[in-house]
Amino acid sequence: MATDARIEVNPNVMLGKPVVRGTRITVELILRKIAEGADEAALLAMYPHLTRADIQAAVTFAADALAHEETLE
């Protein structure tokens, strides 16, 4: 999935944190809610502007960011 169509990083929106395009819903918020036990249906109910594709893009964006992270020893 191409996350660049759904996730944007703009220094003028939420201090440059990655957000779902056209919203102020951060990737971080979506991941935190999932970590707290929210499922897709709960996220869609809490944030009606989100779509299933937005949630998937947020998870993919985070996974891609971690995959490119360097580990120092």
C-alpha cells in the first residue's frame, strides 16, 4: 500500500507528526489506540473521518519507519 496518498507529514499540521491526510489524526494516536485494545470497528466509531484504508496506511507507515530505523550498539 502506498502510504503517501493517505499519510502526510507537514510542519504546519500537528508539529510535523505524520497524520492521516486531511485530518489532525496522528499515526501515533492510531497506534496507541490499537495498543490499548481498540479494534478497527472501535477506531472507525471514535473517528468517523477515518477509513479502513487510513488505519492500514497508518500501521504500514509505522512499520516502514521502524524497518528503516538504524540500531546502534
